[in-house]
Amino acid sequence: MTTFSDRVERISISGIREVFEAAGADAINLGLGQPDFPTPEHAKRAAIDAIEAGDTDGYTGNKGTLELREAIADKHARDQGVEVDPGDVIATAGGSEALHLAMEAHVDHGQEVLIPDPGFVAYDALTKLAGGEPVPVPLREDLTIDPAAIEGAITDDTAAFVVNSPGNPTGTVSSEEDVREFARIAREHDVLCISDEVYEHFVFDGDHHSPIEYERDNVVVVNAASKAYSMTGWRLGWVTGASDRIERMLRVHQYVQACASAPAQYAAEAALSGPQSVVDEMHAAYERRRDLVVEGLADAGLDCPTPQGAFYAMPRVPEGFVDECIERGVVVVPGEAFGEHGAGHARISYATGEDDLEAALAIMAEAAEAVR
Ligand code: PLP
């Protein structure tokens, strides 16, 4: 008899894939959360050199190479102005594994994890895999995460809450005031704040802030080279937090992963410590496209809170809009793929070239007109 765990039976294959499969091969795909730039040359070169020198033939330390963790600590000093001990960093298989470790190490059976709704699909699934109960917390009308709603949803069973700025699928950015509130809530209620910052370098209006600037004990930060350096295929992320939390996460990581891929560690070290102008170039391109999308959606009569970061926009859309777009050869993702409160919205990824984007916006305007 084949039996499966209750935990795995509670999750399913992401609905986003189905959307891709429904679209034709020559559809313009605005469904992917994947940068369309190449990995920086110096990062690739560092991996190739390390492979040729034989430096990648064996396991690295469980936490990752010291040099990579020092580069990550330098990044936190540079960008957040916080001192992170390289010993309090674990290099992971992408931001995804970092989220997984945070859940496994902190969530007990039946405990609640507050997640943004709409929010990145892994928060719900990884909470369930850890045996916990995801509690969706609706966003504000402008699709930003609402600290008051998080605070109001905390119960004696709350193990953690997840924040994500810039956000997927919304593209919205939390204000410094809200980020300070996340930190205060984590401290005062003694619950863990898991801050997913994989889009931190793509903020167009204002600045990125992290709760670890204001609270250290009850915040873990999840980050990755994936989006910042266009390295999704390398699978390299990291998690940082207080030493006792890192030690518990390491217990999980050593058995599920042993260590992050060694070539990817060398590439990420070079990306983090090399010239950051590559990030500036992507930032400029995404910002131009963001403006194009905002203008195109307004012209199409679709109401969209201005996305200030990442590479997503999430307009309100009329019923039937997503199917109509797919029929006309443009893939966008229905908002309900990201949670109940995503209904009535669609996620548009603009990690795609400007020509395709302009063509897609024209088609979206026709689709909106057809279903209105
Ligand atoms: N967090 C968010 C908000 C994401 O959008 C993604 C990927 O789309 C991840 C984490 C996972 O990133 P990685 O590819 O580094 O595992």
C-alpha cells in the first residue's frame, strides 16, 4: 500500500505552471519570476576558475565557504549598515532553501505562521511542510504589507510572520516606518519575523529597509544571488540571524543539503564582492520597464497600485481577463495563484524585453476591452 505523509498531501504543484502550459509556444510570457539578463561575466569566470583549479571537487563546510560568508557579511554592512558575523550565515540552495530552513527550525506542529495574502507561493507550502498552519494576512488596499493586520492576527500559537519587500507578486515596497513596525512586533510579541529580501536591490522609489536594522534577536533574513545577480539557475541563497537560530537551521541544512553547490558559492562570492554596476544596469532597465507597464496599464484602463520595486505589477483586472490574455498570446498569472485575496488581480512580470512588453501591453488593452 502506498501512503503519503499528511504534510505532503496538503501541498500541490504550483498553479503557475498550468498557466504556462495553457499558452502557445510563441506566446509572450509575462508569467515568469526570472530575470532576463545573463549572469555577470566575472561571476561565471570565478566558478570556471574554481572548477579548473579543483577547488569545487569536494564538500565545502556546511555553512559554506568562509570567503562567501564574509562577502555576505560585507554586503549587509554595505547595504543595511549592520554588522553580521560570517559565522551567523548559512549559504543555501537559493532563497527557497533558506525559507525552508527558517520554517523547519522554528515552526512546531499546529503552530501558526502569518503570511502575506497575496504572497509568494512558497510561504504557504513551506509552512504546511513544517507541520504548521499558514494564516493569510490581507494586504492594504495599495497592496503593501500592513503591520497592524499582522499584529492583530498574532495569537498564542503564532510562531512567525513573513514579510517580503519588495514584494512578489505585488511589486510594492514597505516604508521605513512599516519595517520598523515589523521589528517592533517581532520584539514585543516575541515572535520570529522572517524577512524575505530577494528583491532588495530593485527598489525604484525610496530605499530598501530590513527589519534587522532595528531588531536582531527575532529576525531572520532570507536572501539570494538569484534575482540581484541574475543567477536563478545557480541555486545560491543565504539566511542570517541570531546564532542560536542559525545553529538550529544548520541542523536541518546539514542533512538535507550538506552544503550549497561549491561552484555556485564561488560565483556568488565574486558577484557580491565584484563591481555592483551590473546591478545598477538591471535596476535602470527594470525601472524603465516599470514606467512602461504603469503607463500601458493606465492606458488600458486597468487600475494598478504603482509598483515601487522587484519586477512585478499587480493590476486589478475584470473577470475573464487572464484567460482572454492567454487566448491572445500573452501569459499573465491570475492573482488567486498567490492567495485568496489575490482574486480580481493579475501578476505581470516585466523581466522581459521592452519590445515584447510593448506588444504585450497592447494585447492586454484589447483583452481588457473585450471582457469589460
Ligand atoms: N522569495 C521570493 C519572494 C521569490 O519571488 C522567490 C523566487 O521567485 C524566492 C524567494 C526564491 O528564490 P530562489 O530562486 O533564490 O530560491
